[in-house]
Amino acid sequence: MSVLARDAAQEFGSRFGRMAKVSRAPGRVNLIGEHTDYNDGFVMPAALEFATLVAAAPRPDRLLRVYSMIMDETQEFDLDAPAAGARHEWSDYVFGVAVTLERSERRLTGADLVIFTDVPLGSGLSSSAALEVSVAHALVTAAGLPFAPVEIAKICQRAENDYVGMRCGIMDQYVSACGVAGNALLIDCRSLKSRNVPIAPNLRLLIANSNVRHQHAGGEYNARREACEEGVRLLSPYLGPIAALRDATPADLERHRRILPELIYRRCRHIVTENARVLEAGRALKEGDFAACGKAMNASHASMRDDFQITCPEIDFLVGLAQGEPGVYGSRMTGGGFGGCTVSLVEASAVKRVSQHIIEGYRAGAGREAEVYVCSPSDGAGLVPLEGG
């Protein structure tokens, strides 16, 4: 049992006086494919070793009692008398998942839950999806129901869309539920099928946390989605009844550029070119052409900076520090944008030197402290084995 899981289980025992099962769901880093998921496109994330743990045991009634070790706060929720809407606090993610599970005809039992996480909050490593998927796993396990990873990912996405008000795509929940150790997942967000893309043993995913916090629910993130939808509306008369920007090619976009306002054109250009970059990066990584994968990552960052405009000066600075270093194949912002983290594809032998360069360079050039994590892809959601069990 991991230290994190042990701490959650011990807290549960002392708080509720009985044994619990411990569910785990990881955060994620996205190697490439930003904002393409809600456009029915392609993404290539990996599940991380950072995770959210939920220690849970059923109750004889229909009450959910939830204690967050991070917030040091308990919330209660009656499954038979759900609140009319969101409370606009951390518990929305928990209770939104419970409500959405019940609406999917999964009858839950009441449960006591203790939540603990080491996913850095607000960093772009998807602490929200890790929370949603770990809670979903704990609730269906407590109710004796099967955990169907792709279906649960869809339910958790719906909870965040409808209950929290964040119009996210499916990527974060999908990889948190379905991740495979040692691999990134190349996900087709239309068919919800994926294939494993091995991360070679000589490579590391180096994540640099800018410590610039973002909050984009209901704001800039949703505005980008609306711009993409407007692009689809304007292009449809010329391309046929397209459902999403997934159905447009870069050539289509250039051919009909005159019908799009400049800002909408640039937003659309990021999406249609990013889809092509994801497929190229997946091919390159599978074939061992790490330079080509890194080139696609670098181009992705430029597109996010210039066309989609979701980076910030601190993130651009971190990416520049990494891209200029020997042993770094590519670097880009990862996550929804406006702060958070960068991800770099780095030779294992160069990790220590590159990490030091990023930390010292960011301190000197931006006047900020960066946290650097060296990660390998982990498995998706599941139960953590109990000691002696």
C-alpha cells in the first residue's frame, strides 16, 4: 500500500471507526493535443503517478459523508434529496458525480468517504478528473457495481459539464480511468477508442509547474469552446453538415478562410493543425523518432501561444528554457491553459541537468520558483491492495 493510501485508510479508520476500501485515480499530463478533445479530435495523454485516493465504506442509509484531508472539511449529501444545484465549492465534484451516476441508472448506497490527493491543485495536471474518477470508483465499489472505465469517464465528464459548469472534453477523465503504465494513450475522442503508445525506457516526462494558478471554469476555457462551435457553424454551409472541427482539414480551413472572422479563423486553425500534430507525434513516438515527436510538441506550443492564445508569459518562458537544452526533444504547455505546467520529452541521462537549468533559469528570469516532477506513466483507476490483504 502506498503512503498516500495508508494515510487515507488510517484517517478513515480513526474518523469513522471501521475498515475501508481505497480507490485510486491518477492525474494526467497531456503530451500533445490541447483543446482538441471537445472538438471530437485526437489527444495523447498519459496517466501520472500523482493520484487522488478515496477511502470508502458503505452505509445502511442513503447519506454521503465526505471528509477532505486537504480541505480539512466534511460535507454531507442525501442521495434521496439531492441539492438543486452546485454549491460552488470542492464538494461539487463529489456530489456531481454521485448525482450523475444515479441518473445513469446506477443505484448507489450511502457511504462514508475520506479523500486525499497529491495531484498539485490548479496546475493543469487534472486534479479535478482524478477526484471525479476516484470518487466514482469508490461509490460504485461501495454499491457493489462494476467499474466500466469508458462509461465512468463519460459520466464524470458529464458531471463536470452539467454540475460544476466546466465544459471540458473527455480526455482527462478517460485517461484517469483507462491509463496504462508505461504508455501514453492516443485517444480518438469521437469513437472513444484508444491505442497504447509506449514511452521508451530512455525517455522521461519532465513536468515543470509554473506555480501560476488558473481558474478557467466558465471563463476563457468556455470562450475557446464557443469560438470553435462558431467556426463549425460558419463552415458547415461550405463543408457539409460537419459535427465538429474534427471534420475540417487545414486545406478546408484555408480554402474558406474568407468567411471566418480573423479570431475565429485562428482558433480553428489551432484545432485542425493540432489534430494533425497529435497523429504525427504518436507515429513518431511509436517508431522511435523522438526528434519528430519533439518537433510536433514545439509546434503545438507555438500554436497555443499565437492562435489559441491560452499560454502566459511564465509558461512561455519555461518552454523556452527547456527547448534550448541538449537532451530535450520538445516542450510545450500542458493542460487547459493560462498557467499550470509544461511537459518536456527528455533523455533520461539529461534529466538532472535540465531540471536544474529550468529551476535556476525560472528563478533568475521570471522571479518565481518552479517545481519539477520527473514522471513515468501509471495505470488508471483501481483499488489499492490493502496491506496483508
